[in-house]
Amino acid sequence: MFHRTRRKIVFTVVFSLFALMTVTLTTIYLTNRAVLDRESREMLRTYVERFSLEEQPLLQDRETRPDGAPDFRPGQANEPRELHEDRPGKDDPAFRLSTFYAVAYAQDGEVLKVNNGNNELQSADSLLKTASAILKKGKQSGKTGNMTYLVEQREEYTLVAMIDRTINDSHQETLIRQMLIIGLSASVALFVISIFIARRIVRPLEENDKRQKRFVSDAGHELKTPVAVISANSELLRREIGDNEWLDNIDYENERMSELVKQLLFLSKTENGEMPKETLDFSKLVSGEVLPLETLAFEKGKQIKADIEDGLTVEGNPNQLRQLVAILLDNALEHGTGETIGLSLYSEHHAAVLEVSNDAKALSEEQLTHLFDRFYRTDEARTAGESHYGLGLSIAQAVTEAHDGRIYAAFHNGRVQFTVSLPKKKNEK
């Protein structure tokens, strides 16, 4: 039980922090991406506003500067248009380091000029193909490949301007890699830390549970002696004075106490894992428990409708599993309000599933969660019968958990249903 609790704590801590980290890093990435895209569009808009057809040389007009880099000789036919103050100017470092491309088309579709930037990252042919594809899209702006583009219709020609985003995309890829590395490293660290935290949180609960189990075991053993002494003394008194109503009351209560001690000791042995396990036919075991209880059900004016799948085997202790089945059926017989008790045993994935259901008064969610608590009683579901102490379902839960299974209760359509899921034998398909 506590191993499962630790796993839940670890999962909750890791999932919560991982989700928070994922949201944070994703937000950083998207924000950074949006800023870079906005800057690229602004610089491209600035380039378009400064663009003058007469200033742009033909490809064959290039010169080579003394440092070996290609150069263009701009004309002086038109002055650049006025720039917006909120956009980068020509002296902006990012603007000067960016690579722009432009293709100008005449109204009849003739290519007037091609500007492939200050370096030959793009050939004229590739720029023409890209510009042609952009015009076919019919959009004024957008992205294509590693470039952001802007199309502007002017009186004498159509301008297709592009800015190269290779560097920005490279920075984004680097950012993603760093985020993944940091995220994975942080996840591993969080996993280790969460294991330590889970152990610290669960340790007091484990110690308290051990003390409770030790108390149940010690109390059960300590009560065996006075119960036996009371029984012996009652028998001696009966021989001396004969039958007596007071002795009858003593014997009756002593028998109840004896049954309670047996249940406490059985619960203690089950929780401490003291019972040996073996491979057994669970289908036959369930059938064997149903048969004798059918007679008892008939005497109470009820019937057990059983649907048991054959050949289901599990690893377990036969005495404990018989007790489990008997507890669920006895609970249905004692507390069921209807005449029909349903029992089914079937295979589901890698588990043998046992279901026992009966008509009952409505149970709230709070009552359902406490049904397996020791000594828990409700007027609606569990009355203080002559031989019932509120330990039956606690024992059923302990037996189930001792067999690495799961038990839970549900209420719907006027019936309460107890479901037990036990792992099947490993070599059984």
C-alpha cells in the first residue's frame, strides 16, 4: 500500500513540476519566436520602404571591394522614402547584418531587377523561382522556406522582397536543443528529489501503520488467554449450579469476543504476509464457497446467481482467498435488501476479476470510501449484527492487497457492487 502511495507522490511531484517547466520553456520559446518574427517583418518593411528600383544594380553591375567582398554601385535617381520611427534604420546593427533579397516585376511580368544581397547565399535562378512561387500564392506577406517575404504593388512594378531567416532559425534550433537538455536534466533531478521527498512523507505513515498492526496482533494474542479462562470458568460454574441465564449471557458474549479475537489475528497475519502462497484454481475455490452459502441464502429467502469462468488460476493462499469470497457473500446476505445476490468471476487482461453485488440503500461517496475502514459502520449499509464487528471488509481489503490485487466498492442503480481484481498466474494467458 505504501509503495503505491510513494509512486503516486513521485508521479504527482514530477508531473506537476515537469508540466510547469514545460509551460515555462514553451512560453519562452514562443515569445522569443514571436519577437524574432516581428523584428524580421519590421526590418523587411523598412527595406521595402527604402527600396528604389533605380538604386538597385543588375547582377552584372557588381564590383569587388578591396577586402574581396562583392559590392554594388547605387544610383542616385530616387531618394529613399521616409522611414517610420518605430522601425529599425539603416544604422541598426541587426538591420545591417541581415540579408535582404528583392525581385522586381514589370506589369507584363518581365523581370526588371534581381537583388541577391551582398553575398551569394541565393542564386538569381533560385530567387526567381522563390519569387514566382510567392506571387502564385497571392498573399501580401508570409513565410516560405527560410525566408520571410513581403509583396508590394507599386505604380510601375511589383516588388517581392525577402529577408533571410537562416541565422534566426539557427538560434531557435540552438534554443530548442538547450531547452531539451535542460528539461531532461531537470526531470532526472526532480525524479530523484521526489523519491527522497516521497520517502520522507510516507515514513511517518508507515511507522504509524506498523504500530497499529503490532497493536492488533498483540491485542489479539493477549485477549486469547482471558477469553479461554472465561470460557473454562463458565463451564465449571455450569457444572456446579446448572443452567443459568447469567451464564448464558456470559457464554454468548464470550463467543462473540472469541470470534473478534480470531478476526483480529487473521487480519494481523494477512497484513504481515505470514500466510504461504501457492498456485491454485481460483474458479474452483470460488465455486466451492458459493455452494454451501446457497443453502443459507435459500433459508433467508434469497438466491445467489453465479457466473464463474472456468480455469482461472492465481498465486495465493487458499485459506485467505476462501475468507475473501466468504466475507463478500456474507456481507451481501446480511446487508442486502433484495432477493438476488449476483456473483461473477471472469478474466480481464491479466487479472481475475470477482464481482459481488446486491440491492442496497443508497450509499454516499463518503460512505463508499470508508467501507473498508476497521470497525466502520453505517446505518444504511452495515448494522451492528450479532456476530459482525466491522472487520469483515477490512480483512477482505487486507487479503486483496496481500495478493497484489485491488478491491473497491461502487453504488449505482440501487445496487452496491464489490469488485476484486487479482493478478493471474504469470504463465496463464
